[in-house]
Amino acid sequence: MSKTIQIRVDDFLKFKADELFNNLGMDTSTAIRIFLTISTEIGGLPFEVKLPNASLKEAINDVMNEKNISKPYKSARAAVESMLED
């Protein structure tokens, strides 16, 4: 017997998740089933969960408030070099 799980997420998150999982060759429901299966097999979340430190909290707050957001870099090297300058 199958059960239905309903969750509410904002439109943008749903769109981005659908896009990501579609690019991986599956739908969002399949991705969620994979997550649930792995979680129950290992007895926990399949990734590390921890509280953000002060620096990460500040960065999250900046992104949420569209502050201190840098322009896109032309390469990963340019991004790393920019981070090392500070």
C-alpha cells in the first residue's frame, strides 16, 4: 500500500528542484523517495547537519537581504583569488 506525503514549498524552490532533478533524469517525487530510502537505511540524514557559525549566519542574512553580493566571476580561480584578498 502506498501513502501520499504532501509538503508546501515556495514556487521558486519547487521550480529549482524540478529543474535540478529533471536534469538528473528523474522527477522530484523520485528524488524524495531516494532521500527517504537512504535516510531510513542509514538511520539518519545522508548529509551532515550542524548549526551555522556567526560568519555563515551573516552571509545568509546578506543574501536574504540582497546585501554584499558580489558580481559573478569569470572563473573559479578568480572567485578564490578574490576571497583570498580579504
